[in-house]
Amino acid sequence: MKYGFIIDNRKCIGCHACTTACKSEHDVPVGVNRTWVKQVEKGEFPHTRRLFSVMRCNHCTDAPCVEICPVEALYIRDDGIVDFDKNRCIGCKSCMQACPYDALYIDPNNHTAAKCNYCAHRIDIGLEPACVNVCPEHAIISGDMDDPNSEISTLLGRNQVSVRKAAKGTNPNLFYIDGDEASLNPMVTEKSDSYFWSAQVRGVGHYAKAAEKMAYSNGDVVDALMQANQQAVEAGEVAKNGTTKSIDLLMGKPRRIYDAPDKGVLWGWEVSGYVLTKAISAGAFLLMFLAMITGWAELNTTTQWWGIGIGLAFLGATGILLIMDLDRPDRFLNVLLRPQWNSWLVRGGYTITVYGGLLTLAGVLLFLGVTAGQTLVWTLTAVFAVITAIYTAFLFAQAKGRDFWQSPSLAMHMLVHAFMAGAAIFTLVALIAPAAVGWSNLLKNVMIVAIAFNLLTVLFELTTTHPTVEAKRVVKMITKGRYRNRFYFGAILLGNILPLVLAIFMGSNALVLAVAGALVLIGIYITEHIWVEAPQKIQLV
């Protein structure tokens, strides 16, 4: 048994009855939707067409939201329905990043994730979903696709159907008859907070914030085009010939005229901050481990106490930032006590816990003066320090909705940042604690080599051919669009080039090296903030 949906676009009239029935059935709050109707206009007058596409959860066979959910709040039933348990959800928003179809939202009332669940409570008593019952044109068809006698099975066998984002490999079970690329592909049209007859609220749940209403006083089309033109200019998306997208509206370019509100940036400064703090924590110990195994610098007791203390302090800050980012921080222990082991959020949580335990053990051995077994403990700690530094790359890779995060070099990117952060934090420590023999020289050399590797990694990430339009658009935003100043002047010049020059030519001066270290930390945060935020600016629907 496998339930699915067919949306017959030959019949849909865009009445929104499915949307209102869904809201009524599930008491869905204003500002969020489980089912909605996206409307797109295409063609050139007088040969124009309006497209209606019902959007909702695709109840994927290989649902990425289920894989990434750390607490099994999302699960696949035996009948193929992807359901959720709001009583387990911690509000981490990972499922929203993983879903390529933007089908999930954070309920502003209970601060947990929610989505279309195929009206599972109705299915269990032999009824059809509310949207199917209310549709006046029978444009929404539900049923068991494995039953050869069901209507949905017959329609799938007799009609050519299409799905959204088949390349994602999610095997969606929502099919469209007469689906149009202009409506099903989000990159064909631009999402907006304002349409010709409506203004919408942007940001729901964790980042719920009312956007400035951009309703037009008299609905004048010229004013609307001027607004669209300004938005295009601000986004840095002026065409090479100087013609903006607003002019394309008059020339028949498909345009979105009605859609659900945008959810905004889901993972904000807390995530960027925790990537930095765990890089410092991991990097501080890795620097000491490097000194121990190579003998390039003396590793005295004072340095060890500083390294272990920094590791524990910034690991604690990492945990605090992780909890702050949850919409249900009261349930944060569910990650450890009710884990779903396929999720890298769970694996990362346990990695951080074990790393913290090993750091504590190393500190206890140092306090007691025990040297037996120290090499083994330090080696294990270093292994978990590396995993702590890079596990977020694998978490981002599970977020299939964000193409830019699927970069194979993201793990190297984060490991290099750990060495940069470790060297940088110790340059600041050197101002208040005398450095051991050879330690300043080690910090300078590690910083130089790590910055060089970081520049090469960033260059690789941005210049390697990206397979999707979405990923290419993120690169364009970073290098030519809204993030270009922060990237070139903040991340590259301030956070890499200037520290590199200072370390090479004036690195023997402790104060100058500390300034270089401070700039490195600032540059890492700016880089991570761009890498976290920019992909979330890409529309998924």
C-alpha cells in the first residue's frame, strides 16, 4: 500500500478551496499553509495563460526530512504517508532545510514543525483527505497507488505525469497532470512579498517578523513594475544588456502572481556563531596535539591548561548557541535521549558530548599529573576534535533543499577553519600568558599555511562547476550580488589577506600576530555567516 496524490491541472480553477479546507481541518494558523495554490501567468498578450499549481508535501518515498530529523518527529507510515509527531519535535528546522519542496513550516502557536500529513486521521477511518472532498472540480485525486483498480493508479497508467525536482532523488508521490515548467520550477519565476493585489508577511516561527507592507495604493501596473524593477536592482540581477526583469514582465516572461508567504532565513546568526565556536574549541586542541606529535613547539603545563580550558569554554558556547536556535529549547535533551541515528544533528550532538568528556578527562589527568595513557587519550580527543569541526558539513549535506551546501569540499572548508581558529585564539592568549619555546613560531606558520589552504578551498567552492541553477545563483549572490562587499572586504581582505600579510612580514611581533588572529576570527564568522545565510535566500517553490 502506498498513498499518493495527483493534481490534475486540466481541471484546477484556482479557487483555493483546498487551502481553506486544510486550514479548517487542521486549525492551521494564519501566515502558514499546509496546502496552497501557486499562480503563474505566462505568454504574451493576447496569447496568455494562467497556471494554477497546488503545492504541499510530496510524501516522498525517500523523504530527506525524515532522514535529517534528529528525534523521529517525522516518520514514514506503512502506507507511505509521511506523518509527524509534534510532541517530539524540538524545532531545529532541519526538516525545513532538507525539504526541496518547502512543504514544512514552524507552527507559530506551538513552535514545532508541521506540514500536510495526508489527513492521516481521516484515512485511518476510511475517509479521503479534506482537500480532496472539497475540490469542486475533482482536480485533486488521492488513493492507493499500489491498487490497480484505484482511480489514482488508473490515471497514472493512462496519463503522462510530472513531479517537482525529480533530480533530488526523493521519489515524490505527488504527481501533476499537465504540469507546466513555469509553475513547477521555482527558478523560472521570482518570489516576492508583494503581488499586484496582495501584501504578505515574511518570516514564520523562529524568525517571525512582519515585513514592510508593499501594497500599492491604487493597484497601478506601472507602480508595480517600478517596484519590481527596484527589487531586481537591489538583488544585483540586472541583465547584461541593462534590461531588468520588470521589463521582461511586459515581454511575456512568466511571472508569479500569487503564492504563499516566504519563511525567511531559518538558520541565522546562532548557527553561524556555533560553527565558529566549535571551530575554536576543536582548533585549540588540534594545535596542541600538532605540537605534541611533531615536537615543533614545547607543550608546557600552562599551554595545556589554556588549550583544554579554551576547548571546554567554547564547546559550552557551542551548546548554548545550538539550544538558542531551537524553537523548543525545553526539549533539547531529546537529541541525546530520543535519537534518530541517521541524522547528523544527533551524530554531531554525541560527538560534541564525547569530545567534551575527553577534554575533561585530559584535564583530570593533567591535574593529577598522570602521564600513563596520556598519548591514547590525546589521540582519541584529537579524532573527536576533527569530527566536531567537520560534522556540520555532513548535516548541511543532508539539507537537500539547499544545493550550495552539497559541496564536497565543505568538510575541508570547516577543518581548515578549525586550524585557523585554533592558531588565532592562541595568538590572543599569548598576550596574557608567556608563550612556550617555539610556540609563537608554530602559531605563525600554522596561520600562514591554514589561510593559504582556506583561500584555495574558497576558490574551489566558488569556481567549481555547480550542477544546478540554484547553486549558481548562490555563487552569484556571494561574488556579484548582495553579499559581495561582505565577502570581498570582510571575509577575503579583512579575514584572510590582511592577516596573511601581517603574519608573513611582522609575525615575530606578538601584538601584531594577535591582531592578525583577531582578524582571522572575524573573517571566519563573516564567511560562515555568508555560507549559512546565502543559500537560504534561494526560493524552493
